Amino acid sequence: MNVIDQAFGSTTSLNATSGSATLTATQYASLFIGISGAISASVTYTIPSGVGGQWIVYNSTTDASGGPWAITIASAGGGRSAIVARLSRIIVVSDGTNIDVLGYVNLNGTSTGSVTLTGSLTAGTSLSAGTTASDSIGNLRNVPPNAQTGAYVLVATDSGKYIAITTGGVTIPSSIFSAGQTISIYNNSSASQTITQGSGVTMTLAGTATTGDRTLAQYGLATLLCTASNTFVITGAGLS
């Protein structure tokens, strides 16, 4: 009876300040999962592969610094994941591989919370006034930051983000990005930073035929657009 009570009405409380984690059997046995805490980075809670079920998840976290930071529910099976928008409740289901969203409300009980996209919007659909849309990166109206204090090599999850650097520059690696993906780079320092094209990468300065490494002046802002595999065009203010 205790197991049944937990499955139909118990709450697992998670403190996101502790960072990302894989849920234990005791934690995911509860119907309700409450996530709180002040966070300084996005946090992912992973349900073990092969574990199916449904949960009502609510996110009452705050940002300790930076942000806005995302709370993601993922499956170790490697399939789809779901973003739990701040101050919202969502119903998520797992088939052991994928996490999908069945519905949502915000914490005051209205239907004007955040919409989490786990796939794509069908042509002809629209978002109602008062809603926000999030994907696996975060709120679609924001550009999520990735602050770096040393030499940094871009990774696949940097697509759609801006990289704030203070020293060491940024390197664009090969075989990571595909056509249409963009990354912004902000030099958050008073010294110039180098944006380096990695081995096998071609980076062209917009409006010219010039390729090669670029220099981003103090507090300059540049945007990279991937036009084909390992091919980029770069433009921005303070770029030479």
C-alpha cells in the first residue's frame, strides 16, 4: 500500500542547486516531482533507460547568477527530452527512451504558462498571447549565455547561444555543426580575442572572399553562421 500511495500521490522534492542527476528508483516512484533551488547553470534530471511512466513536474527554481537557466527532464535511453519552464507544472511521460509532454499550467493555475516544444510546430498553428515557447536550449525569445573564462572550443549544444569570453579565444571545431546553425561570440573583456577556424574548417569574413582566423576587438560581438558542413561565414562589430 505504501508503494501505491507513493505512485498516486507522493512528492519527490529535488534541490537543483546540487546540479544534474539521475533519479533513483525511490525518487521516480512518486507521481509529483518538485524542483526548487537557486541555480547558476542549466540542470538535467535523467530517468533511467527503460523506465516508463508519467509524472507531474513543477519548477520553482530561481537564478543564483546569469540565466535564465533551464530544467530538463531526460531519459537515459537517449531519445527526446522536455524543458520544464520556470513557475510551471507539466505532465511528462516516458516510454523508456523518450520524454514527451502531455500538458502544462503555471503555478497560479492558469493556462498562460510556458509551452515546451519537444518536436516541431505544425504549419498553421500559433501560440496564444501570454505564453512563452521553449526548446531544448531554453526560452525562444532569449539567447542563452555560455560564459567562458579560458580558451574555449565550441560544442554542439552552443548552437543558438552566445559565448561570452574573457580570455583565451574561441576555436570552431570540425564535424560539429550543420547548415543553418548559428553561434554568437561576445568578447567580454578589454583585450582582443582570436576566433580560430579549427582543422578542416573554413571561416569566411562576410562581404569578402577572405578566410582564416579572425580577431574580435574589446567588447566586440560576432555571429557565426554554418552554411555547410565545416563551412562558416562570420560577421559582427569589432571583427577584423
